[in-house]
Amino acid sequence: MEPFKNKLVAVLNEKVEPGVIMNALAHMCIGFGAALGRDPLRLTSYIDADGGEHPDISEMPFIILKSNSNKIRALRQEAKAKGILFSDFTDTMTIGTYIEQIERTKITKDENLIYYGIVLFGEWNTISEMTRKFSLLK
């Protein structure tokens, strides 16, 4: 088994209701996965005993942590400063059409955004160090 060079972590806002936060996580992962591609995420097909294929499952663990909006904002700033790949989701990206969401985001300063979550991908030790202060989401 080849060790994992990179780490995939999501930090989600523990104050956002589960259905909304799962929607945010899905949106972040779709865009992130499309941008990153199959190979870095180590996507593979799992085959069951009946020969059924379960495609595009990452071999890597996907660690899901929890925090609050301000700590997620700070983590995003750290990721930007270190050149870490990330995708984030804020409160302005909900309610209304996607066009309304884009416009609402455009007129909202970062300090007024409520961060629902962030997904990070990068060198294992760097991501581990950046996220060690967060607790697992249970």
C-alpha cells in the first residue's frame, strides 16, 4: 500500500443545521473534485462480491472536522497564504437563484460572511499542522 502524500480535510461550521451543512459540503466537494481531478484524489472503483462496481471512491481518508465561522475564516486565510488548494462555502451562497447568490456574495465583505465550511487538500504534514486544533465532527 502506497502511503498518502496528500491529505483531504473538511472543516464544517458546527452551528449550521445538518441538512444545510451537508449541502454546503456537497457543493464544495463537487467543485473541488472537478478542479483537482481523479489522480490526486486517488479515485478508484470498488468491486463487490457480485461483480458490482462502486466507482470513483477515494482511497484516501476524508477527515471531517468542526469549528466556527471565524476559525474557518482564519483557516482560509492561512490556506491562501500557504498556497494550499481549498474550496469554501458561505451563507451568501444560499437562498435564491445562483445569480442572486453570486450578487449577494459580491457585495458582502469577508468580515461579514458566515463560513459554513472549507475543504483543504495538500501535503499531509502541512494540512495536519493547519487543522490539528479542530475536533472531529461526530
